Amino acid sequence: QVQLVESGGGLVQAGGSLRLSCTASGRTLSMYYMGWFRQAPGKEREFVALINRNGDNTSSGNSVLGRFTISRDNAKNTVYLQMNNLMPEDTGVYYCAAGFRFTARDNEFDYWGQGTQVTVSS
């Protein structure tokens, strides 16, 4: 079992940037595909980005394509989400997740962090 902890969330004005981090413990991060998801109040959880084990293949949700970038540093057991040109509709709780396949389906990930709040003001 792996434990995941997100950090880096906060309040930012529209057009600004944030960098989220997710650090793993209990297992080596390199054995997992890693994903980012987000959820706004009253909304279903939404796929944001995905990265494979060695970091040479990624996928992003349509709503963040071209603005968000997922990356990983396996030596630091950390995955990142660089968020640029943030918009108010990006507001929500952002979760990192670990799994064993390249998928955008949240129910196919095995381990989840507690989430970090991102709020984008107009």
C-alpha cells in the first residue's frame, strides 16, 4: 500500500499559476501510473491528467489541455501538476491517485490522497 499527500494548493487570481505536488510513501512511486483528478462542490470527480511510470507518456483532460502539465520525479517519489492560466472554473479539490494502468477512469485507480484545495478568483 502507498500513502499519497498533496500540497501546493491555495488561492490565486485568474490568469495565475500554481504547482501542485504529490509525494508518496510506503512504496516506490515508479511502480505506479499517476493521475490527477479534481472535484468541485456538487460536481462529479473530473479527470485532469495522467502520466505513465517512467514519465514519457501523458494525457490531459480536454478542459485543461494546453494549460496544465503533469510530470514526475521518481527519485523524489513525487508527481507534479503545473497549472498555468488558471480560470475560476478550475476551482476545486485536487487529488492525486496511483494505479497500475494507463487510464482516465477514477474507479480504476487504487490509492488516493486527501486532496488540496485550489481556488481561482475572478
